[in-house]
Amino acid sequence: MLEIKNIHVQFKNQKVLNNLNLSVEEGCIIGLLGKNGEGKTTLFEALYRSVPFSGNITWKNEQLKREMISYLETENYFYPYITGEEYLAYFTSKKENEIKEIIEKFNLPLKKYVQYYSSGMKKKLALTGMLMLDKPINILDEPFNGVDFEGVHLLYDIIRQLKSENKIVIVSSHIIETLFNTCDTIALLKEGKIEKIYRKEEFSQLNMLKF
């Protein structure tokens, strides 16, 4: 289990995360929902140890290490003169056949420079690299942004595949329907803390909220 206890993050005099607590079991897909500025990305960066925080984050009762996480950021940086093929060569994978199948489905022009990719294609390339890392905890920050209709449904399949492998998936999205279609639970982040966790049978209540 991933346990996040009493997390505080403050930038200068502004509190971004304020005594945030959350527990996530293996094989669970949890959505993170909140308005801009509520701290979704800050929470992801705290998990990934990219920002200083106070509190405790453990994985299987031990301090969570960055090496246990795959993190797909909202905006992905690529060197301008690198091809998709060269980018993926930086990663190794235990699931070579599965990754080849995903690459074929994404239909990416791997011989071309990434600077000529669309935002959706860059997102697919970064996601492929993330999957090749094969980590137990997977963070997806706005993965559906800029992805076409076919890509959205491929993402659904990939997220469900991660669940079937008993991995944790934490996903944020402004498109609430994408969370409804993938998540087991959805956590509402408000004023720097988890206000409520909604189960599937309660998802309809979220339609009444504005994001």
C-alpha cells in the first residue's frame, strides 16, 4: 500500500498542500480531481521527490523512493534533435512484446525528430517510455491533454492493463469523463487536502461540481 500522511508543502508564505492524507492499495486506479491551483501537480512532485515537503510517504511500510515511480508530466521535454526511436532507446523494458504492440497501436513516426511531433504524439511517446520503466507506482498528470479520440481509448486500455498487473495508477484530468471511465475511486483535492474520496457508485455526485 502507498500511504501519504500529513503532507505539507509551502512556497514562500503560501501553503499549497496542507496536512494531506491519502492511502492507495495495489491494483487501484485513483483519480485526482481539483481546480487549477489546488495542488494536484505539487502532490505528484512531492511523491516524486521533486519538491521539499514535510510529512511521510511510504510504500509497503518503507520510505517511498523515487525509483519506484513512473511519472508522466503534463508537459514533456524532449531534446529538439532526437528521434522517437533514439528517445525510446534510453529505456529498457522487461515487457518488450507488449511495448512493441503499444508502439504499433500509437503509430508513431519513430524515425522523425520529436520536434516535428504534435502535442498528442509527444504525449504518446512519453507514455511509451514511462511504461517501459515498468514501475509499481504510475503517476499520470493530465495524460489525455492533446490526445486524439483513438489515443484516449488506447490510454484507457493501458491504464486497465496496469491495474491488471497490480500496479497503482494515480491520474489527474480536467476531463471528468476520462476519470469516470478509468478510475476505481476519485479523490477531490481542495485547499491543499483531500476533501472526499468518491467510490464508483458516487461518481454521479461529481457532475454537480464545477472544475
